[in-house]
Amino acid sequence: MTTYSLFTLLMLGLFVTGTLASFTVMRLPSLLRSYAFSSVALGGLALALAYEKQAVHLIPVAVAVVAIKAFLVPFVIRRMSERSGASLRLSSSLRSSASWFVGGLVFASGIFLALRSPLLLPGEGIGQILELLPISVGVILVGLVMMILRRDLLSQIVGFLVLENGIAAFSLSALGGIPVAIEFGVYSAVLIGAILMATLSQRVQELLGTHDTSHLSELTD
């Protein structure tokens, strides 16, 4: 049976908590803080893996995750929202109380699907943070459903970033990470993508006076 340090278990718990909080909160500052917490936890998991498996190449990856995802991306989104004068109150197809239930159900469904798949079959090269594999699938589903159920562009942007966190966690656990050059390329793309999406959100706010995507369905040629 694989045992993990208290730090690793703490990071796993923070990663799950931050992800579920991102799905349920309805104010932009709280949403960005929840995403930042989950990103810090992801960086912590990379650091724990670097220490436990002597994978020194994961140390700069952990630093990049925290710097880009926990600080730069939330800063960019917050600044763009302030410049556009967007409301800090976000909109969703679900009430706040129902969001906890749906978020937990989606997350549990992702774990169930992962456990029923060949992902957890014993084999060489999968002995990383094994619990992170089903958790990462749950996070991917939470991000995907968040993009569908949220009705404002800012929440949908964060939903996409949550989904990307799940993919990063999956590669970290299943593969022990990918080459550093590729990792930095991916995180640079995430930062540039966040800037572009935040700029688009600002333009929509200026044109329509709202970030609610339901108004976009009224547009015609």
C-alpha cells in the first residue's frame, strides 16, 4: 500500500476543495481565489512528487504552476474585469445551494468513471500519486460542466482553466509530468489564452453592457 506525506494529502484536499468552491461561488473575487488555491495545491503536488520520487525536473514546473496559474492568470482576469466595469456578481443556471450538490455529483461521477476504466490497473510507470488520477478526471468534468452551466463569460473562462488544471493533474499523476520545455510551453499558452479570453470578455462588456452569454443568442447577422 502506498503511503503519502501529510503535505501531499493536504495538497490533494486543497486541490479538491478549491475546485469544488470554484464551481459553486457566485462572486468574481471568491471565484479567482478558489482557482488560485487549487492551482497552488497543484504546484504543491508537483513539488511533493519531485521530493518523493526524486524528480528534480518537477521543481521548476511547480514554481511555474504557482506563478502563472495562482498569480498571473487571476491578476489578468481581475484587471480586465475592473477595466470593463463588469459586475462582481456572476450568473449561473443553478442556485448557489444546488451548485454544491451538482458539483459534488459531477466530481463523484468523474472518480467513478476513472475507477471503472483501465487507468488504475497495476503497472509500471503509474506508481505516482495514484489517488490523483481519479481526482483529475473529476476535476476535468467539473470544469467542463462549469463552462456549460455558468452564464457569464468570466465564469466560463475560469471553467476552462479548471478543466486545464485537471488535465495537468492527470499528466502529473499518470506520467509523472512531461518534459519541462513542453510544460512551460503549455503554461505560456494558458497565460496567453487567459489574456485573450479576458480581452474578449472586456469587449463583450463594452458592446452589450453585460457578461451574460444568454444575450449573445439574440445576435443575428
